[in-house]
Amino acid sequence: MAETGHSPARIRALPSWLLGRAAARGHRLVGAALAEVGMRMTHHAVLAAVADMGSLSQAELGRSLGIDPKDMVAILDDLQNDGLVTRTPDTVDRRKNVIALSAGGKRLLLRTEELSRAANDELTAALTPEERTQLVRLLTRIVEPR
């Protein structure tokens, strides 16, 4: 079924509605792709953030992704139990934990990035490469207004 379904034309013409439908479809596609390797989107986001930002405190990681501290603890417990991250006391402030990717986490991140890329390719399949670039540029301007 088309993402727009039987919604009234007035609604289908709203950028906010279209963005919501596109986001929902994107979440379904990426979520299904990541599930192939037993990964959830938030867990993938945490691995990607640690890879991008390097070793950082649990609190900094949660703030950077907008994840509630209690939820971050559960996510990191999952990732640590699966051997994908390490969580060690900070040498400067022992009340903090420093999060780092393990070798297994780095390997899995490469695979989940590949799966995520394929799902995003499916999401934007109706667009030319130039249109995809333009879409990302425009969405970035909406998400991060000046």
C-alpha cells in the first residue's frame, strides 16, 4: 500500500505530513534491515556515535543522541553483554564510565552501516543521485535551521 494511503489531499500536501510518512517508511526499512543481524536502531546509533566521537562518557553519549540516561544504561548493558562495547571507569572521574567500541563492535558496525545504506537506497530509489544529495541537503536545513 502506498504511504499516502487514503489521506485527504489537504493532508497529503503538507510537508510535515509527508516528512512523517517518509520517516516512518525509513524507520521500517532500516529497522528490518538491522534486525537481520539482531540489531536495533538505537543500538546501531550508539555504535555509530562511539565510532564517530571516539571513547566518551556514558552521559555525553546519551546527551549527543538525545537518549534518556535510564534508557542509555539498558542499551549499553545490551551492547556490553554482546561484547560490542567496553564500559570502564573514567581515570579522571571514577564516577563516570567511558564507552569504547570493541573489535566485535567495529566489525558489526561495518555490517550494520552496509545494511542501513541499502535500506536508505531503497527508501530513495525513486530519486536520482543528484536528487538524493539535494534531499539530504534540504532535510539538513529543516532539521538544523540557521
